[in-house]
Amino acid sequence: AVNVADIMSIEEFKARMKAFINEIRACPAVRQGETVCYPGEPEWASERRCLKEGVVLSGELVQELDAMAGDVGVPPLSARV
């Protein structure tokens, strides 16, 4: 790992990263109506959304989890929804 403070001040690093991100976002998108994202941005947005709204599980996955719950003697997940 690199300690940014050994290279430049944290304030300068943050300013440079903000400028870099703005430069990336200013690039034209491949598909009209979409935005250009920096690496990791979609995943971080998904994480924030899941923390706020919860994780959506498919019906098939709920059935699989219910079957496993039955195998170990715990209440099925579908009973809690």
C-alpha cells in the first residue's frame, strides 16, 4: 500500500482526485443517455443502495434458502417477508 501523505498533502490528493473524477465524467459516453463512471463507482452506488433499501433476492434464491433452512431446522426466509 502507498501512504499518500508521504507523497503529497491529503488536501492536494483529494483535490487532484476530484479533478480526475470530473475529467472522467466529462468524457462522452459510448451510449447516449448513459454516464461515464470511474472504476468502482457502480459497485459503490449499489452498496449504498443495498444498505439503504436492502438486498433484493430472486424468488428462486428464496426457495433455495428456504430448502436449506428446512434442512437445518430454522424458519424459512419466505415466512419473514
